[in-house]
Amino acid sequence: MEFRQLSYFIKAAELLHFTEAAAQCFVTQSTLSQQVKQLEEELGMLLFDRVGKHVQLTEAGKLFLNHARQIMLEIKKSKQAIFELNNLVNGELRIGVTYAFSSLLLPSLTPFSNKYPGIKLHIESGIAGALEARLKTADLDFILAFHEQSDNEGLEMQLLFSSRIKMVTSKKHPLAKLNRISLKELAQTEMILANKGFSSRDMLDEIFKKNNIIPNIKIEMNDTHSLLSLVDTGNWVTIINEKAITGWDNLIAIPITGKELYKEAYILWQKGVFRKKSATLFIEELLKIV
């Protein structure tokens, strides 16, 4: 069983078309077909049903596809581990960041790049679920997110910090003079909040519902920087963790009366896999700021 045979098989299984798979693998169709056939002979089972120009995975093919992908993933990790041994401060680092965390990441990027110019950073923003799926396939090296401890299957979670949830507004806004604000007062105020489906928004909706409050939400957004930019104009308020306004000099965070609310920020790693040296160095730099 050879590396290229697995590669050809996976591509053919994804496309269900030998000619297209061969083109994407930069080999002839006959070469790809021959290698897949040799793989089938070695396994003693047909992986594809061939009907004219069309192919379908057999039951054995579907089963083997999962194992082939895992083998390729382990090879990728092994190559990366060897590369790290030879290039401790070079290479690429892929970081997943949830929308609410993106502004917190920015202050660490320039110092890290100046300190380690040989490391190329790829920052990917998204929702937690999508980022976690990519982390589990090694498409990302780690994720920075406000996350719940309850759902961490296949992940290792390293606590970064806890941040209080507060009302945030511009220092120009009339509410900026308050020492604290109640949920009922907030309900009478026009707000910008994260979209439904985000963990912070779901938590707020649950709190409003529990207190029989219907919030006056005028705008919903999934981009924290844009949200805070609108709040910065002085016309709006939002409810967000106070760490999110780091670097926003014209914004002020005001406590909400009642039980204090917190969001916890984590580094999420894929459980039991090799961690790049560059990832460790980046976390060290991040901890100096957060």
C-alpha cells in the first residue's frame, strides 16, 4: 500500500469520477485507474462499482475511505512534526478565531511577527462549530474562542481568562454616566447584539426570557469589530464581555445589576496531537497581552 495509492483513491472517492480525479492529481486516467486497481487487489475487495464512465463506492470502499483519510491525516501530522524539528521558528501557523475573539487577537499579531519573521500566520474567523470541525481535521492548529466546557469531545481546552459581561456604550452616550444599569433599563434602550446562534447571544436571550424582558434589538451582527464601531458612534449600546473593548478608548463598560455574568475564553487544541513549536510561541506572546 503506497501513499500515492491512498491519495488517488481518496480523490476518486470524493469526485466519483476517475478522469476528473486524475486531472486533479496531475496523472493520467490510466495511471490512476491502475493504482486504484492494485490497491483493490492488495485489499482483496473492490472499492468501486464501475458502470461505464460512472463509479460508485462499494460498501468496502466507504469503510476504507474513513481509514484512508485518517492515515493521510497522520502522515500530514508526522511530516509537520519532522518539519518542526528542523525549523523551530519557521513555517506556517493556522489560527481559528471566533468572531467575538477577533479584536482581542489583534494586539498580539505585530509583536509576534516582529519577533518571529519566519512564521507565516493564517487567521481564520468563523463560528465555533465550523472552526472545531476544521481543527479536528488538522486544517487549523488551534482555536481561540469564548466556549462552554460542556461540549469538548475530541478537544483539549486551556483556559485563557474569564471576562465579565457588561453593557458597553460610547462615552458620548447618555447612559455612559451610570455606575450600573438594570436589565429593565436595558430593555428600554436600543441595542446592537450578536446574531442568534452565537453562544453569547443565546445566553443573553435565556436571561431576558427568564426575567420576562423583551429587549429592544435594532441591529444584529456577527462581526464584533463592526458592532463596536457602530456603538462607538454614540447612538447605540451592546452587551458584551468587557475584554472585547480592549483598545477602544471611546467605549465604556458598565456593570449590569444582579448576578454577575461571565464568559470564559479558551485555547482549543485537538486532543492528543503534536503541537507546533510556533503555536506554543504564539500562545506565550498572547498571554503577555490578554
